[in-house]
Amino acid sequence: MHLSNKPLLSRARQALRTLVLIGVLAILWWNRRPAKEPVYEGETLSQLLFHSEAGFIWMPNDFYGHIHDELWSDLVSPPVAEDAQSSHAAEIFNPLSRIDTNAIPLLLQWMGAQSTPWDRIRSIVAKHLPLKLGFLADPYMLGGWSSKAGRWHIAACEGFGWLGTKAEPALPALSNLLHAAETARSQGLDDLPLTLATANIGPRGIALLTNFLATTNGSLRADVALALGFGHSPVGLPALVGCVQRGQAGYHVLGAIGRIGGKHPELVPALIKFLESDSLPAGVEFNEDMAVLVLGLQGAEAQPAIPVLLARYRALAEDERVSSRVFLRRVIRSISSEGEAQLPSPREDETHADWP
């Protein structure tokens, strides 16, 4: 009787497929294996830098969401310029001798980390569970800085801050990541670890960042402006004023100008032009309150803005918007005592110095 070889061939094919699958998985595992980490004083680089706790908060909201409060405080109680510069310089340039340039390849790998499909699945499951169970499913609660990939970006940012100017060899790779961010669908602030890391490297990093203020990606531009403003570096001021002239005068660009301070001959005319406009062209980004604050911080340099600011105050004089009158009166006073003298006597509720 003739016996068929089909069962034998079927088992052989199945064994071959299994071997191929094992080989593919082995290659994927090999390619995704973590790089060998440098060890410093008995701790690996990730032990030093990676934040694994569920409730970790990297950046306080005051840094990126309440810049107007900071600028208002500077307006009503001007800081000593040298103290402000030195304190922020200490924050952004903080080289730490515990790590060395051997860390750069791993820091770059972390900065380029992306969420995996498994990360996304865990995130979806976690969002449908009670909070405590959700953190068990996804301890990083995927999204922005809180995702696992986001935590690696933060770790890289802090590492570059520790290295300071010693990390300059990483700038070409960071430039490539910034170019990649230009074409990504960013939600805003997602690229902040990258832009801050670049600024943390020092003057050459800040010079690199200023080139990206010309980007058409508004989210990336805001993150670049945040990093430049936090560094209080005057190198970024001309490029930020260029943004204003192009109609890219949003909250973070104007906030960075206010944080940096300094004078630029084209800043006040550009802001006056927008304030005098009855309607802004389509596509123009302009935050009026931040623009007025920046004018107030310019002091006497903003004298040409007094007529438009007085007109705005007079338009409000008969209504009940006390906060707007307080705001404009205080800005006008910072620019010119003669300008304030043209206002009616202040009402009792216009004399406080709190943010209106």
C-alpha cells in the first residue's frame, strides 16, 4: 500500500516556520536590546536619570502656563538684572561631573525613544480602569511627558543638562531630531525635553535652536521659544522679534521675549502695528495681553505705544472691567509717568499690584 508523505512535509513546513519566527524574534530582540549602560559610582545611567514613580511631575505649570504671572511680577516689582540672569543660568547650565561623554550615545537613544504598540495597548486598557488599577496596567499613563517614552526624553534632557557644553558632540544628532519634529504631528510641549536639552548644552545649542524659530510647525516653535526664554539668553532675542514681525506672536514667543528682556529696535514698532490693527490677517498669531505686558517691560523704549494704550484704556473707562483698567494703567505707568498723567484719577479698585 502506498503511504503519503503529506503529514511529514506538513510537519517539516511547520517546523521551518517556527524556526523562522524564532529567528525573527531573536533579531528584533537583539536590535531592541538596551545599550550597555555606563556605571557611575555604582549606579547605571538610567538609575541616575529615569523617573519611574507614577506621580512624577517633571515641569511645574508656572514654567509654561503662567508666564504672564511672572512677567506681571517683573513689571510691578522689577528684579535686579544680574541676579535674574545668574539664577537662570545656574538652572539651565548645570554640569555635573558624575557623568561623562560616554553617556552621550545612550542619551541620544533615549531622546529618540518612541512609544511601542504594547505601550499604546496598555494605555488604552488603563484609561478604562479605575485610577489605581489603571496605574497597575500602565504606570506611566501614556501621553506626553507621562508616557514611558516621555520619561526617557526627560531623562535624556536632564543628562544633557548635567553634561553642559561637554555634550556639544551630540548637537548634530539633536539637530536631526529637531528636523524630524518639524514634520511630526505635535500636540505642543511634547518636544520640550528635546528643545531644553539642546539649550542646556550651552551657547552652541542655543544658537542651533534659534534657527528653528523659523519653522512653520507652531508647536515646535512654542517649545523652542520656551527653552530660549528659560535660558534668558539674549542670543535668541533677534530671532524671536523676527517671529513677531512674521505674525507669529503667540503666548510663548512673547513670553520668551519678556523673560529674556533687553531692547531691540524693531520690537516696539512690530507690537504697535498689531495693536493698531482693527482686524488681523488670516494666519496671524497674536496674544494681545502678552504684547501689552512686553511693552510695559520695555519701559521708556515703548513711549511710541502710549497713544494706542491710552485709547484702549479710555474705551474701557465706562465699563465694569476693573481688571482691564488695572492692567493698562500699570503698563502705562511703567512706560511713562507723563502717559499715566493723561489718565483719569484712579479708582480705589485700580491701585493694587496683583495680577488683574
